[in-house]
Amino acid sequence: MEQSTFLRKGLLYLQPKKTAMPEIPFPVDTWNRQFEQNDASGILTFFLQYFGGKIAFSSSMGAEDQVITHMISRINPKTSIFTLDTGRLFPETCDLIQSTGVRYGINIKVYFPDTAKVEEMVTGKGINLFYESVENRKLCCHIRKIEPLKRAFSGLSAWVSGLRKSQSVTRNGIQTVEWDETNRLVKINPLASWTEEQVWNYIKENKIPYNPLHSKGYPSIGCMPCTRAIFPGEDIRAGRWWWENSDSRECGLHVKE
Ligand code: SF4
């Protein structure tokens, strides 16, 4: 924290500089209490209606996201659903974008990175720059993911994500409803309290399409060069940016600044 210093009675005291709390224009805490006992579908029903055309679902086509797409297609299939094509996705993920759209009769909008920025980055740092340093990896994620996400968020008041608490150490503090100060949006995590078992039971019961890589040791799937299969007993996100420390393994989409 930034600090200011002042002298009193000959001693040097450190006093935290007062910083204004962000003004949150929505009753996030009240909603969390209200929806403590609600099921994911009930939570989605409320917020899709509450925010109308100002809410969108950001899907990475993972197992949790497929559960949410299924629920949304039953609640309101006209809801805006989008995904990010970084240019480095697995072919299986591209196939799933296509087959999910067909299965549910929905249009999943695909956002792409800025071509000029990708070209400049790759020319300057190499096509696989992300293996060289965390800084390079974050730059790549920023250009290929964060910037397109900002465009997708334009004009919204809220977004839905498929995060679960038990996915990783970086996610165990998430709540069902959060204020995303970085993007100044309400963030809804309807599956925050779900277990992995619940996700897969729901997928099987409802015959929801999913990425075949999940059956080949990939519980969490991102870009192809940055995702590997995990070994038995490993954390479910151990295959993401596996060469980095576990506390830096987020692409920035869900990081609170
Ligand atoms: S996951 Fe890897 S390839 Fe994908 S945007 Fe991030 S660094 Fe780039």
C-alpha cells in the first residue's frame, strides 16, 4: 500500500494513505446473501432478466461453460454468448464452438485479437514467446485475450463466468456475485460452489457436448501451446502454463487488479 509519513513526538510513524473505496453501483453483498441457497439455474434466471440486454456470458468452452450454455439456452437462448479465439486454440475447441452453436441453435460470437498487435508481438519476440518469461506470457495473453475481452464487454453491465472455487488456489475466494472493479461490471459465477463431480454429473444427465480432450487428461483447456494433460493426483489447473509457479497461472481474465 502507498504510505505517507509524518513526524510526531520525535518518532517516525507510517500512516496508510486514505484511498477511496470503489463505488459499487449494485447491491452485490445483498445478492450474495439472497442467492446463497439458490441453484445455478435460478441464479442465471434472475440475472439474465435483471440485466436484460446488458449481460453476456463469456465462455471458454470448458466443461463448466458448457453447463452454463445449456442452462442459458433453456432460460433465454437469445442471451449474448461469446468466446475468444486467440489463434492458438486446439482444433477440438474450434469444433466444439461449432457443434455447440448447432446443438442449441445459438450464435456464439467469436472475438479475435488485433492482427497488427499480434504481428508486432510475434515479430519482436517470437511466435512462442510465452515460454521465455512470465512477462512475455502475460503480454501474449493480454493481446490475444484481454483486449478482445474488453471489446466484448463494451456496453455491458454484467457478465457471467464458469469459475468454480475448487478449480485452483487462485479461485477459492470467489463468490457467486462479485464486483469486477477492473472492468466495472457485475460478475456472476453461478457455479462458484459446484464440485467437479457435480459438473460432470450434470453434463452426463443432460447429454451436453464437451471437449473430447477432457477425456484425455485435460481438465482445464486453454491455448494449445500453453496446456498439457495432467498426471494423476495433480491439481486440475496444473496443465495450464505448467512451467510457471502456480500462483501466477491466470491469464488475466479473472484477475482482480
Ligand atoms: S494462453 Fe498462451 S498462447 Fe494463449 S494467449 Fe496466453 S500465452 Fe498466448
